[in-house]
Amino acid sequence: MNGLRGMAWLLVFQSIGEVLSRGLSLPLPGPVLGMMLMLAGLRFEVVRTPVAECAGFLLTHLSLLFVPVGVGVMTHLALLGQYGGRMLVIIALSTWIGLAVTALVLYWPDRKREA
Amino acid sequence: MPRFVELWIYLSATPLFGLTATLVVYLLANAAYTRVGGAPWANPVLWSVVVLASGLLLTHVDYQTYFAGAQFIHFLLGPAVVALAWPLWQRRAELRARFGRLVLASLLGGAAAGGSAVALGWAMGLPHDVVLSLAPKSVTAPVAMGIAEKIGGIPALSAVFAVLTGMIGALSGKYLFDALRISTDPQGYAARGFGLGTAAHGIGAARALHVDADAGAYAGLALGMQVVLAALLMPLVFKLF
């Protein structure tokens, strides 16, 4: 029952986020606003216990949720045929640059302090 | 066998088909992934996409028909973004203590990933709207689509770029971090996880979670921060140019 209640809370917060985002034409998408509101909502036990259960379930299966969008690659085959090689190189290089910069900004200062 | 053909036409046109195929293929891919000891190349998202997309192309079922069923899974991305508040809340003490540095890492990492993609795309002569679609690729797919729409990219293409980015990050992150000599103690795992969540969003985070609990928690944290920062700043940055 808690899992279902958690899902209801997530949807309620997402809906509030969507209403605020569209109603006030804010730059943040509805689910993002919903997440920020949820951060405040988790203070309350009634919200926290069910959301913890449902969020744990959703987030452990997060990669499944990307499959439908990923399959959409088949609708862009022409574009991929023309630029696919270059796109792949760009995506790989920029992902590595992003991974390296993020991890090192977090990692280096701690290591230097210890050495 | 006209009866079989009739049945296939019925089945492939009902939403039941897209939903069932997605779930079954993903579970099989996940079982294979576990079977080979969670090797990065066996990434379940990658193989699910390959199997489903080639299956649809071979059987001449179009993407819209498939998506009529798969949208029920796709829909859960919204609540999943809201659910990211949970890992953030769990780590709120660390978040407060290291707030400055985490924001800095998230900002610089996100800017480096998006900026280098746009610069490379422009340098390699990709069409303008494709280059713009590359910018939000390190943000989780549903948010990337929203950002692409705001800055003049192609939302569907951004979503595909985001999924590709996540898969590349999940596949190669381990080797890159090893080469950079980032340790595999809690401190190193925090940096590895945070890097994956920032540059390879949910798919990277799923990989981090699979490897180490600390790495997974930091990846969730990074994913949440990246979503907020990118959604706020990216449309502003592109308005300036």
C-alpha cells in the first residue's frame, strides 16, 4: 500500500510542478519543480515513508525508463546515416570530458589536502 | 498462413505489444547483464534498444505504433525525476557540508560536457539544429527534451543523444576513471558516482548504483543537481548568443 501511496505523492508533486511551471511560465520543467517541492515535502513523515519505498523502486529500474526514447533512434536513421560517425565521436569525446572534469573537481582538492 | 498474418497485424497494432515487448526484452537484457557479471559492454539499455529497434525495423512496425504501448513506461520518467528528491534528501547533511564544491563540480562538468559537444559539432560541420540538440545531452532525457525545445534544437534527437551519452558513460566510465587514477575507496567512489550522474545522467547513475552504494547515492545527487542547473541556466546561456 505504501508503494501506491508513494506513487500518488510523486504524481501530486509533479502535477503541482507542472501547474506552477506553465501557470507562471517559469524556466524549470514541471518534474524538476516537483522534485524541488518534494525535497521540502520529505520533511513530513506522511510523505516520506511512502515516497521512500516508491522512489527506491523507480530509481532502481531507472534504466528501463530510457528504453522507449532510445528505440526512437530508428526514426532518425537518415540523419544517423549521414552524420552518425561524427555524432558518435562528438558524443563520446564530450562525455569523457564531462566525466573527467566533474570527477576531478571533486576528487583532486581532497587528495592534495591529504598528501 | 493468413490467420497468422491477421493475428500479427492485430497484435502489433495494440498498445499491449509495445509495452510487453519493452518489458520482456529489458528483463532478458538485464538477466544477460547479471549473467556476465555486470560487464559494462553488456549494458541492458544498449541491448534492449538494439534488439527492439532492429525487431521493429525487420517486422515493419513503425515507431508510433510501438510507442503507443511503450509510452506507459516512458511516462514514468516524470515521477522518476520527482523521485530524485529522495537520494538528495538522504544525503542532505553531506550536501550542506560540501555544497559549494558539489555545485562547482556540477556546473563545470555540465558546462564542459555540453560546451565541448556544441563546439565539436560546430567544428565538424553538423547542421545548426543538430548542434543545438547536442547541448542538453548530459541531462536526463525528459528534461533534455524540454531544454532542446526552448533553445531551438530537435527534442526527439536530444533524447536520443541523451540516451547515447548515458550508454557511453556507463560503458566507459570505469576505464576512464581508472586511467585518471581515481581510487576505489569511498572518496574515489563519491567522485566516480558524481561524475557519472553529471555527465551520463540516469543511465550512468544506474551503472554507479550497480557498482557501489556510495557511488550510486552521489550519482543520484549529481543527476538531481544537473537537472536543476541545466534547466535554469542553459536557456539563459543560449539566449545570450
